[in-house]
Amino acid sequence: MVITMKIRTRLMFVLMMILAPGVGVQAGDTLPALPVAAVQTSTVIEQTVPTLVEVVGTLQAVERAAIAAKVTGVVTDVPVVLGSYVNKGDLLVEISAREIAARLNQAQARFNQAGRNLSRERKLLKKHATTAETVKSMQDEYAVAKAAVQGARTMLGYATITAPFSGVITAKNVYAGDLATPGTVLLRMENDQKLQAVCAVPESLVLQIRPGQMLTVTIPTAGLTINGRVAEVAPSADPVSRTAPVTIDLSYNKKLRTGQFARVKLPGQIKISLYVPDSAVLPQGQMERVFVAKDNKAQLRLVRTGMGQDGLTEIVAGLHPGETVIVENNEHLVDGQPIKTQIEKSHD
């Protein structure tokens, strides 16, 4: 009981001290005047800028080939390994084709015989010992035999497979001793010096893209952002995905590999945005603020910013066109502080 009375007495004493006249700030007291700050200003401007739309794509080689057999035979030699770099014309696969070689020998023999027969008949025709019709028939036999030799020689040439261009072996499905059959893919190769990005563009944007146009391509795994030239634009869109494939040629870089993930920025719709110099925007925690010069005073505004470009920051909300913002000596300003404006800063 005694303790409770002591607590009550102390609370009453504190309350009396708070309510006593002359203690604390009086209603008539005024805060000290803020000093005049010399600042530099700039005008909020409107700019017409295109919006950017980002689509994903994949890197692939401009030159790529699936090396397949055209004849049946046993593989006798594969002098390349996975990852080998080959030059145009280098041997890739050797196939044993004895049957085709035998047919070539037969065709060559018939061709030689047809040539001798034709030569004999022409001599006899000069002596009027044969007819022109017989010579004509021998000429036809000679032409048929010659075509047979050319066909057999071409087929035999298919037994030796060479590189159609310079590049890297990216897949190997054949080894010495395997049986090669027509249409079977033996090797795959790509020219890693010429790469392009392939992306699916929404049909609403594909009409804005033209061959030769420069687009920005980002390859995250390589840490690169480069400009590429549009090589091809599909004339029709996929009715299921509502997209059209677009290919973009890229300049050579040793960090680029086929199959890498890419991001491509495409021009979107045109919009009008407000911009102020970067120095006008002051971050404060998760908010961003700008001081507006109005009636010779600094007026605080909270703003929402967008993208930045060329020293300017886009203002999405919080300002109006033509307003004057403070761009220098604004770090320590207080809302309502008097200001003295110097020469306005240009956006150039």
C-alpha cells in the first residue's frame, strides 16, 4: 500500500511539471529562419522515345552441316575427333566401296570398246564400206558408255567425304568398322567464326523489323552486350505461338558458342516521357525525391523514375512538363527553404 502511494505521488509530480506554465515550447515561439541557398535549376523536358521489348533467343552457326553417307559401305577411316578444326576439303570419312569401283572398271572397259568401234566405223565410212546410220549408232553407244563412266566415278567419289567448309566437328556418330548407309548422319560440323542469334518475335512487333537493322543482343553467360545486324525476317508467323523467327548476324568473339542463351532488345511502341538531369534525383532509402523551384522556394516532391539515358533520368510520376527542378546544391535542401536561382543548366 505504501509503495503504491509513492508511485502515485511521483506520477502527479511529473504531470504538474509538464503542465506548468513556462515549461517547454510555447505556442507563440517561432523556428529560426532557414538560410537562402544558391542553387542551379533545369527544366523538365518531354522526349519522344521508343519503348524496348526484350525477347529470348539462341546462338547458332550460320554455316552448319550434317555429314551423311550417300553410298553403302564399311567405314575404313575417320581421321577427325570431336572438337577437331578442319579446313574446307579435308578428309572426314573414308568408306570402302569395292562394288562401285568394280562397276567403274566395267563402265570404263565398255567406254574404251565403244570408242574403238566408233573409230573403226568412221574409217570404214570414209571408204564407203559402211553406212552413216551405223556410225550414228556407234556414236550413241559411245555417249552412253561415257555417261556410265561418269556416273560410276561420281558414285565412287561419294566414298570419300570431305569438309564442305572450314569449321569444328560438333558431333561424331561413326567410327572405323561401322557400316555406313545412305542418309545416315555420320558427323555434324559448324563454322564457329560466323554466329547469329535466332529469336521468336511477337507478330505485333515483327513488322517493325527490317533486314539490315541494328539490334542489341546480350549473352549473359559470356558477359557480352553487342550490336547485331538483322539478316532474315520470316515473312509469316507461327499460327500457334503467334511469333515469327528473326535471325541476327553477330561479329566474331571468342567467348561466343553455339547454343548459348541470348536476350534481344526490340523497338516497341513510341511513347512520350519526362526527363530531368540525373543530379536532380536524390535517393532516400527506397524512395526518390526531387526539389522543385517554385516562388523562390524549394518544394520537395517524391517521384518514381524509369530508365536512364545520356545523363537524363526518366520521371514516370511526380513531375509535370515545364516545371523547374534543382540540379545542384540540392543535397541538403529542406522543403520550403528559400533559394536563389543561378543560370539555368542546359540539358546538352
